[in-house]
Amino acid sequence: MPAEEFLNPTSHDDAIASAIGDGYLDAGPLDMDHATIDVDGDGILDTVVGSLHTGHEAAMFVATDTDQDGTADTLKIVGGNGEFSSFEYEADATGHRWQEVDRGKLAE
């Protein structure tokens, strides 16, 4: 799926949920042209926050470009039930991919 569709809060649908595999996210690089937040205070917009639907539940995501190359390096998805997954975009033997680095449930 094109990164613009993934990062555009008005176009999220179940296709995003189908991209989430067991420990990885089946998506390519995510373009950060629409970043609206500067999370590290350096004056550069580096983060996008949006909503999506995973199955029957709404969720939110936070994508951040930590190395200022124009594509997201980290992605966090938090479901309405408090479950979350964190991904990092990294190189492996088959190329680049989103690797899950953490998952859990927010404390109640």
C-alpha cells in the first residue's frame, strides 16, 4: 500500500490491519511528508499521529522519522483495548522491513 494512504488519517481501513503479521508489518517505507509534530524539540517536524481500524476496533498510530531522512523509522500502534505493538524499520537479509520490537497492553 502506498505510504501516503497509510499515513493519511482520512484513508485508513482494514488494509492496514492486514499488513500486520506475526512480529512484522508488511509495508514498505512510510513517507513523512505530512509530519505535523516535532517530538524531539529540534524544530523539524518528524512525527505523524493518526487513527486506523484493526478488525472491529479503532486504533491510533504514531510514526516518527528519527534520523531525518524523510521516512518513518519507528511506528507504534495502540488499540482501543490498550494492546500495543512497536515496530522499527530495519535492514535484514531480504532487504528492509518493519520488525516488531515490543508488544503488550497498557496498564489499567
